[in-house]
Amino acid sequence: MIVSMPVKQLRASKGERMINIISAIIGGLFVGILARWFYPGNVPMSGLGTILLGVGGALVAGAFATWRQGGTVGQHFNRAGCLASLIGALLLIFIGRQLGWG
């Protein structure tokens, strides 16, 4: 006998999307501040730059985790943890310094 499972809702409601955006901004600020604190030397950056650094670090870490698990673009995307996001943000600072930014 085949039992069908109910289909999970694929689209988030407006409230869920707003909460996700707010949590990404707050998490990005937290990770960006930690990355600037842990990185040796001065990292001159505005508050918005710090948030974008943290969010970018989370995206880099999530993309790496998806790649490691054999995922491709368009499939699921892993949301990185705080430590992985911090490492991703530190990597972004390092790359930016190598390219002459900051």
C-alpha cells in the first residue's frame, strides 16, 4: 500500500519572509562585528558594510557547504552556522585586502 505524504508548503508567508530578512541582518551584523574583531589589523568599514560582510560570509559558507554535499545551483541552499559564517567573513576580508580594498 502506498501512502502519500502531504506536500510541505514551499512558499513562505509574508511574515516569515520578513522575519528571515530581519534575522539575516541581525546575524550579519553580529558575524561582521566578530570578523572585524578577530581579523588582525584595522578593518575600516561602515555599519552597513559590517552587516553586508556578515551576510556575505554566511553566503560564502553556505555555498561551500552546498558544494561539499554535492548540491548544484538551483537546489537547496544550506544556511551556514555562526562559526562557518565567521570563517566566510574572514575569508572575504582577506580577499578584499589582497585586491587592495581597505
